Amino acid sequence: MKKGSIVVVNLQNPREKVLGILLEINTAGITIRGIDVHSFNDWANSFLNENNEVVITPSTVFFPMHRVLSCYIDEDSGSVPSFSTQFKMKTSKNLKEILK
């Protein structure tokens, strides 16, 4: 995984799933700028608001490695679109550019 990749991180204690851009990964942990996966649709829909009122904003977060269950690249899987593809289809915007 390279810095700047869009990733999904599965966490434990508490269980969370976060979508974001990878800023740093090392033995201590992982730093990403992103949002909780459960907020993804509301966040993407906020870009369609005529008033450009984006209520949910990405945050930069460090997760210690003992919380990380898995981390994978956000990519299409057959006919199932990635979060990046869904975001582009819904908003016509590039997810990576929005998260920078």
C-alpha cells in the first residue's frame, strides 16, 4: 500500500470501518484522512445539496496498530463498485481529490 491510496480500514475495540486516504502506515499504526463507512452515503449526498452544505467532514486520525484488523485498497470487485467509483458516479467528483 502506498501513501495517497484510498483504503478501507477495519478496526476493533470498538468495531469501526473507516474509508479514507492513506497518509502514513508503520509499525505503530495507520494515519488516514477519512470518514466512517456508515456515513458514506449521507456524506456523498451532501455534495448534491444545492446550497453546497456539507455537514459531514473528513478528519485526520491515527489508529494504533493493535486496533487494526485489516486494511485494504478501495477497488472495484467485479460488478460491485468501490466507494471511489460510487462517489464519482453520484457526485461527478474524484474522492481522492476531496480527501486531500
